[in-house]
Amino acid sequence: MVAQRSATTARRYRAFISYSHRDKAWAAWLHRALETYAIPHRLIGRVTDLGAVPKRLAPVFRDTDELATARDLGQKVTEALTQSACLLVVCSPEAALSRWVDEEVRTYQRLGGTERIFCLVVAGEPNASRIPGRGAEECFPPALRQRYDAEGNLTADVIEPLAADVRPGGDGKTDALCKLVAGMLGLDLDMLKRRDLQRRARRAVALSAVAVAVTVVTTILAINATLARRDAVAASHVAERRQKNAEDLVAFMLGDLNDKLAQVSRLDILEAVDDRAMAYFQAQPSNELSDRALLQRATALEKIGSVRLDQGRLEAALVSYEAARTVAARLVAETPADVPRQVLLAEITTFIGMVHWRQGRLDDAQQSFAGARSLLSGAEQAAPDNNDLHFQLAMLDNNMGRVMETRGALDEAEKHYRDMLDRLQRLAHATPHDADVAEWLGAAHYNLGKLALMRGELAEAITRYADDEAIQARLSRADPKDASRRDSLLTVQAILGRAQVLAGDVSAGTERLQRAVDSAHALVALDATNTDAQEHVALFSTQLARLRRLAGDATGASSLIATALPIFAALHKQDPENAAWKREYAEARSEASIQALLRGDAAAATTAAHEALQVLEPLRAAQPADRATLLATLDARLAAAAATRDTAAARALREASLRDAQAVISGQADPRLVALRVEALLALGRHDEAEAAIRGLWSAGYRDPALVQQLRRVHIEYPVNEVAQRERVAATGGSR
């Protein structure tokens, strides 16, 4: 034991992290979490079988940090493994297929470190390869499934490595990290968790105490204010002063205290503080407050609503916004000529419309946006040079354009989008350093790119998307720690990548989409409660899965869908009314259906396709002109038709798809829509009718790999359109 402790403590690295490139976000999180982990003070110096417990776990070896200048990768890796006290393996289906991860595990085993290998399961299923039909889910590399001897020969011994699990429903990040640290140090897990919890409690106690104290003081002040209001008129000034103090304390709770709690990731206390503040506001009368207190209250309620909106708590956000609107409306009624108050009321009303939009309540959303626009139109005449006013009007043009686009009124949508672009270009000239203006200027280009795609103008769409990407990339470089900027960038990267694929530049498009998936994973690793980042991981993994499948990478495609589906399931459980999440979940099921059919599992394929249709058909009935929902529905029907063995049912599904595709009034030239019509026509044997549509797709430069492969199967020539290809290259400045 003494010799072992001596050898362990003499090593250069506390741990070596082995991972697949596709799991680099998780590896980065683990590396950062270990090197910044504060070992409980009472455990430092305690002697275990692995030596004395150190003050910290640094340094930890991760190749992207340590091998930046290495010439001999194999030699450096071997040296690092030799100098590492333990090996941590980030386990996923990608890691299971990685030759390098497997070789690093084997090397460490040959060095005698088998008992010091620990796993972090981030995706897939441990030992799934032992279950017939589930081999694609395996997350352990071969060297972790069975033991190798000193000569590198496979033995019959099965390995059961210590594994921490951060998959949905698993240990969670905090417990997973504790489990790994306990294994690395030879400590009892329960004891470490208790000590860690005590340490965390001591760190948070000051903030928690402030939160509780503020809540108690606020409550006492509120009670005192209520009692004072019952006293004689002579005491009214005392009550007003106490009420003002209470409002100031609540403002502190929602401002500085919220920020501090967020910095130490105490979202539980943050949510409790916001909810307590909301309860306070609801309990207090507003008819006796000063204008200052009312303005403070409206602003605070709006902030509570925005926190809840970011958490995906739509109904709770709506309650906050409605309360804020009531207060702001009173302020506007008292001073109708006050432009800042009109802007505040319009902003709150716009947020209410955004909640309705996310809930799929299109009429309510449009009504809210129209109400906000009416407020601002009057204010614009009184303050034509107010930049905040113009920015809010640009946001309303964006929102109204989205509504018109969903209703299929593309000409009206384009008018709003062009007004938005015009306003933001003028604002960008007037305020060149305003990052928010720049970000939304990029969004204006993106909006026009969407409409160009629906008109069949692929090169124009790519140009607009590339303009947006350039703006978002510049903003992200200027503030790399801003998660919202990174999210905006990864979103447009994915959209531009998909457009490039449609135009035939599959390699560049796939690369962009992969970057978007990696970036979304990194954002989730930073904040597991970020529902936008979770959605983007699932959505872009689904889209990337399609490309991997079409490229012949069935394993990669299956792994990506295995990542997307549980995320969508969790999001849907959190907010069953979110229309976008429901549609995207259905799209993932459609992709799962096609993959199942390729594996020869017709029953699973049929089930997945019909599950998608059960979600999509009601959504389409509610919003029949929404292009995204229409495309998803047609795709799910064609997947169901391909999976079923009922010839009559398959024909009915394809004919229904044709009818709905041909019934589109605006945006009939959308190449995605035309390609689905071609797929249905060819499957029905109506090749002559498909020919005109195929010529139109060729003229537009459409070369999505699904169409190209389908035409090749039925022996229809589809050469490259050189003119369209040159336009596409010019649209992205020749970059790939």
C-alpha cells in the first residue's frame, strides 16, 4: 500500500481524459470541473489506498490543451498515460467506435491501471452490444467491455468499471462529478457527498441568508405598510415610506441578488426568490402606490416573466407579463404623452405575444403584436428620433412577419421583414457599436433568406444566411463568454449548412451543421437548464442524423437520433403546449422511422412514423399554412407510406401528400416542397408528372442528396447545373 501511494502521488497528472472528438464539450466540462473542484477542507490530507487526499485535482491531462505543439502524438499520449494517476473515459456511441479511445484504454491497462479507470456516460447505453439489435447504442469502447492481459490479449473476464451517468434521468452533473472524484481519491462516495454538500452550503449560506432575510424583511415591511394604511391619515407618510423600502428590497432581490445567485448556479434559490417576489406583488394593492413604485413594479414583473420564459415555464411567464401589463397600462393612462412608458407597455405586450406564439396561439399572438404596434405608432410621431422606439418597432416587424409567414401570406411577411431590415440598417448607422442592433440586423437577413428559399431562390437564400452568419460570428468573437451570442451563431450556422446541402455542397453544409451540434452541446454543458440549447442539440442532431444516413453512416445517424429523442421527450414533458418542440419531436421520430426501415425493422418504422403523424396532423389543422409544419407532415406521411406493407394505405398517404402540396397558394416553388412532390409522384409510378417538377428543381440548382439518390434509383439523369453551382459559390464568397 505504501509503495502504491508513493507511485500515485509521484505522477504528473491527476487524471487523463480520453474522449471522442464529438464529445469534446463534455470533455471540456469534465476537465474544468475537476481542475476547479474544491476538495472539502476536512478531507485534505486524509490517507486512502490511493494516497493522501490533495488540496486540488489539477493538473488533468486533456489532449487539446496539452498537445497543441506535439509532433509525435502517440509518444506524447503514452507519456501522459504513464504519468496519470487514473484514466477517465467519456463514454458515448462515438467513443465506442473511436479507435483512439480504445487504444488509450488498452495502453493504460497494459500499464497496470485497469483498477484506476473510471467512466462518464454521456450518451448511449453501457454494454448494449450484449443485447441483440442494440449494438448501435453501445457507449463503452471494446477495451472497457472485457479485460486484456499484459500482452494485450483479450481474456474472458468482463470489466465493470465505475461509471458516473449524466444522461437524462442519470446521476446529474453534481453527483456524477462526486462519484468520479471519490473513485479518483479512494474516498467513500457518501462521505464525500456529505462533505461536499456541507461545503456548498457554506458557500451559499451568505446569499441564502440574504435572500431569506430580504424575504422576511419584505414581508414585515408589507405587513407594517398594511397596518399603517389602516391608521389615521397622519400615518400615511410612514406607510408610503415603508412601502417604498419594501419595493426597493424587492428590486434588490430581482437585480443584484438574482445576478449573484446565478453566478454560483443556485437556480433553486433564484427561482424561490422570484416566486416570493411575485407573491409579494400579488398580495399588495397598487391603488395607493406612487408612480415611481409602479414603474419599478412593472419593470420587476417583466424581469420575472423573462426569467420564467427562459426556463420554458410559459404559463408562469404569462402570469408575470400580464401583471406587468396591468401596472404599465395604468402608468400610460395617467401620462399618455410619456414615450418611455409607452415603450415599456409595448415591450411587455410584445412579450405576451411571444408566449402566445410559443404556445401555438397564433390569433392571440397577432393581437398582442398589433396592440404593441398601435402603441408605438402613436409614440413615433411624438418622438421620431427615439432609437429605443425604432428598435422596438423593428422587433414588431419581425414578429408580425413571422405571423404572416405562418399564415402563408408571404408577400405581407416580406413587407414586414424589409421594413425591419430598413429600420435596423438605419439604427446600425446611428449606433454602430450597439450589439443588439447588429444581432437583429443579422436576423433580418435571415428572415429574407427564408422567403427566398420558399420562392426557390437558393443562391439568394444562401447569401442572406451568410450575411447573418458573418454578423453573428463577429459579435461572438467580440464577446465569447456571452452564451446568447454563441447560440445565435450556432443557429445560423446550422441553417446555412442545411441550405448549402440543398444546393449540393454537402461537405461544407455537413461541417457547419456538425459545428452547430458541438456548440449546442457546449452550451448545455455550461448550463443544463438552458432549454434553448437543449432544443438546438436535439434539433440539429436530428438534421445531422439525416445527412449521416444519406452519406451511408448508419451508426452515426442512429447515435444522433438516440441523443435527440430523449431530449425532446424531456422538453415536451416540461411544456406539452410548446408547438415548435412538438413539431421538432415529430421530425426526430420521422427520421427514426426511416432509420428503422433501413435496419429492416418495418414494425418500428411504422410505429415511429405514425407517432409523428399523431403530433403533426393536429398542429397542421391549427396552422394549415405554416411551412415548417407542412413539410414535416408530408415527410412523416411519406415515411409512413414507405414503412407500411399495406399497399392501399401507402397509396392513400402519398396521394394525400400530393393534394396538400399542390394546395399551397404562396411559395409553391419552395424546392423542399417540390422535392417531396417528386418523391410521392415517383413512388406512385407517375414519372411523367414528376418530370416538370424535376426540371424546375434542376433549374433552381437543388441537389439535396435524398433527391439525387432517389433519381439515381429510378434511372433518371440529373446532371450538375453548372450555372447554379457558380451562383451558390458566389453566394458564400467561394468559401467552404
